[in-house]
Amino acid sequence: MLYAERGQALMSAHRRHLDGLAKITPPQAGMHAVAWLTKASDDVAAYDAVARLGVETRPLSLYRQAAGPPALVLGFGSVTTEAIERGAQNLARGLSAPPAA
């Protein structure tokens, strides 16, 4: 029940903050979700941008053997719903920011 609540919080925060920046498939089980990046073309650069804002993610490309669409792996099992909300806000800020030089 706890993880379902946090998964729902992630999806609600996604609708409020990440529309047009990422698409998250609602998690059916587990404690991770994938944010498919709709504007960023490099998930490692996106990871760097959001990490500077305190958002802990992993680029999906680190787990692939072949190229694929850019995405970030989001863990939500160990964070509060309030932290999910703040994380989504910062994720949106990082994905909207121009790439660092």
C-alpha cells in the first residue's frame, strides 16, 4: 500500500510538473519508474542537469546494450510523497534548463 501511494504521488507530480518534458508509464509494481524524455536527446546530460538540483536518478542508457530513446530511471520507494513533489519540480527545472557548458 505504501509503494502504491508513492507511485500515485509520482504520477500526480508528473501531471503537474513534467507535461511535455517526460512521459512516465504508471508503475504497476515495484519501486521504480522510467521517465521517457520528450525534449532531451541525451539522458546522461539530463541526469547531470537534474543531479545539480539534488534529484537522484540514473540514465537508462547505463543499463542498455544498444542505443534507445533517452530516459531516466526514477526510484520512489524510499522517499516521502512530499519529497516526490519537490523532486518532480526540480526534475522539471533541470529538464527545462539549457545544457551546462
